[in-house]
Amino acid sequence: MTDKQPQIHNDKDARDKVWGMIKDIRIALMVTQDQTGRLYARPMAAHQERFEEELWFYTDINSPKISEIKDNHHVLLSYSDPSSQNYVSINGKAQIVRDRGKIREFWSEHLRTWFPKGVDDPNIALICVKVEEAEYWDSPSSTFLYAYGYIKARVTGERPEGGENEKVEFKASHG
Amino acid sequence: MTDKQPQIHNDKDARDKVWGMIKDIRIALMVTQDQTGRLYARPMAAHQERFEEELWFYTDINSPKISEIKDNHHVLLSYSDPSSQNYVSINGKAQIVRDRGKIREFWSEHLRTWFPKGVDDPNIALICVKVEEAEYWDSPSSTFLYAYGYIKARVTGERPEGGENEKVEFKASHG
């Protein structure tokens, strides 16, 4: 039993596929690490209509993930939807952005739920994740066998019939 | 806006709650890190009927996660179910187990899908994750507002009405 790597793509179709899956699953667990290498995760949703190899998240500047990202900017976004058996893992570099123009750019009024003071709240910050690599597992079927099948695809490198495990590489489009 | 921590529990009810959510969501993304601190994730399902502060996963001894776990045994299990708005993040220490007795203990015939040679395949190994801490976000409602509410609970430490963000500590019950 060999341990083959998934096929790697870096074309527009592959990026569109990843963005489509992210938009459908919507909520990621954002995984950060502290100075000791301990991992932390919390649910987060990206706030943007388009995808240009960056994902943008609103946060409170006082939240623990801010210091974790300052310590280590490598983050992972874990998207899972067991009902559709779609799984996406995204690697990227996170950056804290306090630029008021950017904060206004992605603002929408439903964000007032978290930031009752509105877009000018000085505690609002953005986390920009520059996507470096994405892996996804998807299934045309909703049967349980396929769910297992996709795990197999990763564990053994053998792709189950009808399923996909693909790796998508991203070139940074911004400095 | 303060950054309060979620309430911490270490009683049996809290552990049972975590195990119930894991069993329902079923598939985790297991996050490991390599020597450079880069994070990797892949879908995995635990293979056991009961939960005693350890989670057991079957794997191929030649898969990349084996060397990642040997480099750094801190792993994170990310469970998400957007349809029920349930999210669980589990921190633990992973250990590679090649004991044939243990491999037989959790074996069931559906595992033949990945290991066609059966339980005596010498490439089968187990990953035992000793759970150290779990955080969960759940919702009694399936409305979108609640999904956001749970994110808020983590970002700001303010618990939305009707929802929970709880932290559960585990004491290792085994050496």
C-alpha cells in the first residue's frame, strides 16, 4: 500500500471549486498555535463576496487569536460538512489588518450583532488569510460508504471511485 | 468589550456532552504539524463505541501524519456540522499504537474497505488521541442568527441567549 500524494492543481477552475465549497460550508474552524505549539480553534465565517486568494474575517482586537497570530502567522482553516461529505483544509498566512478602509469595505449591517457600536468601533480588526494551499475531499454521493471512501483517499492515497481528493496551490496575488 | 474565557467544566456530564457531539458529527479534521510548524488536516472518524478520554483512529503506518505525529504529538480534532450549527474543538496528545491486541479490539469488518488484507495487515496502526481539552459551540436553534451568535460567543466572550460555548477539561485516565 503506497502513500501517493493527491493530484495538485493551480488553475482557475480548481480555485473556483475551493471557493464554491467554502461558500457552501460557510463556517470554518480557524486553527492557530501559541508559542508552545499548542493548537486552538474557533468557528469563523469569511466576510466577502469574491475570492482573490485571500479570506477576510472580522474579529475583536482583544481576542486571544490576535496574540496567537502575532506569535505564529501560519493558520489552518478547517471546513467540514458531514451532511454533504465535503471537507476542505486551507493553509495560509494570517495578518492582522486595522486599516479603516478595509474594515469598511467588507462591513455589512448584520455585523452589528457582534460590534454594536458599528463599523467605527476601534476594537474591530480584520484577519486576512493569504491562502497558500487547499486540499478538498468531496463526494457526488451522500451514502456513508463514500464518506469512508474519502477518508481512505487521504489515508492511503487510493482514490475511491466517484470521489475526489485534490490539492490546489495558490500563488500570492498580493505582496 | 472584554475577552472573557468560556466557562470550564470537568464533570462527567460535560464529557458525555462532548462525546455525544463527536458521535453525531462523526468525521473530524485531524490537524497535525510538521517540524516547520506548518499545519495539515485530513478527515478521520474515530472507531470505538465508548469514550474514556481517548479517541482511536485507524491509519496506514506509511501515511504522512505518522511522521508529523512523531515530530509533534500535539494534535487538534476539528468537528463541524453547519446544518446543526454544532462545533467541537479537541486538543490532545497523539500516540502511534501498533499493539495487535488493540488493533483487533476496535476492528470491524467495514474497515476492510481501507485494509483489504484484514486486521492482520502489518501496515495497520492506530492513532490514540488522549483528550486534554474540548471546547464546543452548540445551538438549540437552526436559524442563521444562532450560527453567528456562536461565533460571537467565542470572539467576544459574550454568550448569545440560548446558546453555549463551554470548555471541558479532561484528566488523563491512562498513563
